[in-house]
Amino acid sequence: VIDSKKILNITSPKEFEKNSIEIFNYQFKNNTIYKEFCNLTGKNPSNIKSSFEIPFFPIQFFKNHKIISSNQPIQKTFHSSGTTKDNLSKHHIIDLKLYE
């Protein structure tokens, strides 16, 4: 599990880099869809050395897949405002305390 306090209290570029790599490794290990995407792009924990190398997930995936990195129950789902009412992207939250 990623410690949100550690992420929200980053104080240096070096700390940002370290946390970015840790988060990438966590997402790669725990998010099947992201792992498959990374494998298609040739990226994995063994060849990511900088935050600049971490692949961005296309927004379309959040519209067409359930993107979640945990087996915990979803407490809330946020939807994008979108330009149409059709097929909005979704952000599933498993711990609402992160937003307090």
C-alpha cells in the first residue's frame, strides 16, 4: 500500500523521483490493465529509471475499463465532467480519507 502522507509531503525533487518510481512499481504490480499497457509499450520496473520514463495511461482507458489497483471495495466513483454525457471517464476511490 502506498502511504499517502509520504506522497502529499514531498519536499525535494529527489524525493519526488523516489516516490514516482515506487508508485509506478506498485501500479505495475497491482493494476492488471496498467501492467498490460506497460508491457505493450515495453516498459516495466526493470527499465524505468526516471519519472520521465513512466508511461502515461491514455484517458480513454478510464472511459472503457475499470481502473483500480486494489481488491478493496470501491467507496466512491468520480466521473469526469466531459463534453458529452456519453462514456465519461471514471476515477474509483477505495479510501475517501485521502480526500479529507
